[in-house]
Amino acid sequence: MLNKPALYLPAKVAHPPTVNEFGSKIEISGYQGVKDAKGNVALRSFKDVYGMNLTLEQGWMGQTLFQDRGGPYVDQATYTDRGTTEVEVGSDYDSVTRAGTVYHELTHVLLGDFGRSASKGVHGAPGVDDATDAAQQEAEKNAKEH
Ligand SMILES: [Zn+2]
């Protein structure tokens, strides 16, 4: 069983997301939903799953970490250990790319309803790939024009 830190905000309330920019070497802690042999999904830390925390390296432009609302958890979805839903954006990219990444990730937040419906906000769920692509392209187009 995962030994989670106490949340500093009530888990049942949807908090506004935070948007953070991180350099490619910065370690981001958090959790991932992992399905066991019986089909139950539990949270495991990135360090437990991957042997390291998340970093936005190797072309990884951003990541959404949903608020941990106490489950049910979604296989492969990522969750924050800091209370509020987080949008992490790699800072090693130009402003157009970063604008696109922010809107791509915020689309995950909206579709997943801040973690209340994370299953509807992850890649592979119906409409998510198209919606995140469209948001990213629109934001990049707007960023180029202004
Ligand atoms: Zn995405």
C-alpha cells in the first residue's frame, strides 16, 4: 500500500489547476494509476514505477497530473502529490510551442474534469487525441499571430 502524504486541500473539492514551467532536468514527483493482475487500479509513485521521478526530457513537452480525489483511479493516468491538478510545461521550448502545450494540457484537465473523470481525459479515450491536437494547433496559431 502506498504511503501517501496528507493532502493539504480537501480531496473532494475540485481546485483550480496550477500551471508550472520546468526545465528538462527538474524532477517532478507524483503518482500513476497502475492496474494489478486482478484488474484493480492503485496509485504508485513515479519513482516506484519508473525508478525515477518524471522529467520533461527527450521531446516531452508537457504533462497533466490530475488532482487525487481518492479514487477510483485510472490505469496509466497521472496524479499529483501536491493537492491541485497540475499542468507541467517544459520551459526548454519557444513561446509558440509552450503556448500550444499549455492548451493541450488544459484540454486534458477539462475533459478529465480536474480528476473527477480522469478516464475521459487521458490519451486513447474517445475524442481526447483530436481535442488536445486541435487545442494545441489553435493556441500555436494564435501565439504566432500575436
Ligand atoms: Zn496529451
